[in-house]
Amino acid sequence: MGITDPKPFNASSGWLQKFKKRNKITNINIGGEEASADRVAAREFPPFLREIMEEGQYTDNQVFNMDESGLFWKKLPYKTFVVKNASKCRGRKLQKERITVLFTTNASGTCKLKLSVIHTACKPHAYKSMDMAKLNVHWLTARKAWMFSTLSLSWFDDFCSRCEEILLLLDNAPEHSPLLLDRHPNVKVVFLPPNTTSILQPMDQEFICNVEAAFSAKKFNLLNDYTNTKEELRNLSDTNTDRKSEDDENQQLAEQEVLLKQFWRTFNVKKAVDLLVEGWDQLSVATVRHAWRHVLQGIPGVRQSKSVTGEVQTVAVAMDLAREAAQSVTVAGFSETTNDDILEVIRDPHVTTDEMVDDDDVSEEAGGASSQEERRLSHSNVRGAIECNEKVKLLLSDDPDANRYEIFTTQLLQTMEPYIKVYHDNINTSCRQSITEFFARNPPQPAQASDSDRGRDSDDDFEGFVREALVSVDDTDEDSPEGQ
């Protein structure tokens, strides 16, 4: 019919970027949580929550949600000068300065609790003259600046001291200890079903992304003000402003890059936390109520507060503001920032174990890294851990399911085996005689094993293995370095 194949469509990257901008098209990779979300469980949870609220007579003023998010507070868009030349920059790794922030609010939006920040240092240099108990955030400390189960208990105890008769929703994450369920009589804890947080959890809907996008916008505005102010001062001192050349433009670009590095040297964790608090405080009640709409679906009107007027702060608008703020920075690379770049900057980092180990060298704010001596396991701590595991074994010995109990004790032995080896190494070290002891008048006699322990193979069972380790150290505690 005379129909020929159409010519291949070859568009430049510039045309594609403008097309995406005109049509507000963004490329967002679906994360692991959202991609694997259990939508059936997400549909079944709101009726379950409604029954709990009816039974406990809870209103939306009494229903709270807490979630944590990692924040690389010095992270920049990939196309900027600093990121492209990160391998050439001396000093700390700018992109890996991380804190964890805990966000908590109730469903009515009337009670946004003070943010909690987890950092590697108890008192960073930026806070050296301040009382850590009187900050605009609650300051928590963890070696990797990450949330873990023991820290969640500490946060919970502080949270309960300020609240009465509340219902707390938490996601089903390993860092949220199951001991929270019955830890306080006035606080009922309900865990969201697994793989439903991306659909149900209010903090995952709009809260965190809104706040971190606002934080990025404020950070870029601060950077822009700094570079512009310094540049204006240099222009005032320049007597040859009328004559422009290509060399002058190159020199100006180099000066802007120097200014950018100078800004990052002055931008510390305190300034970052202050900007984050500003973004949290600016979150409107309407936005809070809007983020709770999925999990509170079908809740009777008597359990909900009156509707509020006000505009919902959407994530799209917050991202646009952050992008515009980044594009306003007069340093190479910032003008090319897109919404995808902003999303990559504020995306919650899923930190792997290897990355967390690498972070040991990152934080300069901690006032000096801990020495190897400070992190050495003490003999008494290892012994205490072994005793605790023996107590756990004893507490669960009445389990009617013998097979389950046997599997547990076997896995427990495998888990504790490296520390039992450390324990034995400590014993052998403490028992090692110095050369002067061979010339003593009364050389020490070797410890005699009791009749009950003779002929018993301690490796046959976990209990005998641990008992022999604990008994043998009792005979040598007097000669150990820690006992002297």
C-alpha cells in the first residue's frame, strides 16, 4: 500500500529534559517497601484499628505515629562540582555525614512532638557551649547514628513520660523492640502489618518527604546567600570590573567553587538540625490530617476532630521549591538540578552493614574517633553475656515443644560461640605465667578439677560447655589482670 516504516525518532537529551519539564514527568524508581507492599493486609488493617479505637475510646488526638528516617545532611545533587570532584577533596566525606531523625505526631495534627536526632557523638563540636538537655531537639547517641531496639526503648520511655492514654502506631521494623507492647500501662502499641508501611504509615505518606524537601530548599538558599554575599564583597574590592575577559570568567568560576567548599566547612550539624526543625514546624495541620487518611479510613466522626481549613503541602510542590533553590546557586552544576536529583538527595538511605562500617571514618563532629582500646570487650562483659544466655535457656526450658527448644539452644550456641572463644582466650591469657614466676619459692599449683567435672565431655552439650568455661575462670580470677 506504499506505507513505509517511519524514521527512527532520535531526540537529544536536552529536548527530552525540556519535554519532561513541560509535562511534569519525573522518573521515580519504586523502592523495595512500595514494590513489595502487601495490599491485602493494608485493606484489612483500618477495620482492625477502628475496633481498637472503639474499645479504648481513643480519639484522633490520642493516636500517634512515629517513624525514623536517615538523612545525609550534606548530600548534594550528583551533577554539582563537589560531588563530581569528591575523590579530589581532602577531609571528611561530605556525602556520608548522616543523622537519623525521629518524627512523631498525632492524627489530628495538634501535637507534633519535638524531633529526636540520633548522632554518633554525645556532644558534637557545634554544640560545645550548649546544654544538650535544652536543645530544640531530643539528642540521642548511637555509634552508627542509626536506630536500634535498645534505643527505641529509651525513646519510648521518654515519650511515655509526656503522654497519657494514647495509642501508638509503629511499623514492623526490627529496630522497634517487641518489648514496647506492654512496657507502659497507659500506652497501647500497635504494630502495622509487615510490608504495609508504604501504604498505611502516615509518616511515609507525606511527612518525611515534605520536611526533608523543605530542609533541602533551606540548605540551598543558605548556600546561595553565602556565595552571593562573598562574591559581592569581592566585586566591590575589584577596581577593574569594567573589563571582562574569558580568563576573568574562569577565575570567577574557580572562586565560586572555592566559596562552595568554604561554605561546607562552616555548615555543621547544628545548622542542619536548625533547618530541619524549621521545616518540621512549618508543616501545616491540613497536611498532617491528609497523611492519616489511609490508616484512619472508616473511623467514625465522633473519633475524629473537626475538619480544618488550609492548603495541603504536597510533596510535588516541596520538590519544586527545593529544585528552584538548588538552581539558584551560582556554582557549576547546580543550574542543571532536576526533581529527580532532589528526590535522590532526600531519599531515605537503606544503609547496608558494609556502609555502616565505612562510616567509622566519616564523622569529624564526634570530637575524635574512639580508640581501639575504648572499644575492647572486657572480660566481665563477655562473662555476663554468657550468663545471660544461660538464664534465657533456663527460662525457656519449660517449652512444651521440645523440638523448638532444641533448635533454639543449638542456634544460641552457634551465636555465642565466637564470644565463648573470646572468653577462653581471656582465661588463657590470664593463666599465662611470666618468667619470674618460675623462680618463686612456692610456684603456683595448677587448679584441680572437681570430682563431678572429671570425665565429663563438656562439648557434648551447651550447658556443660558454658558451665566449664564459667567454673574455670573462677579459679583464675585472682591471677587475672582485671582482678588485680
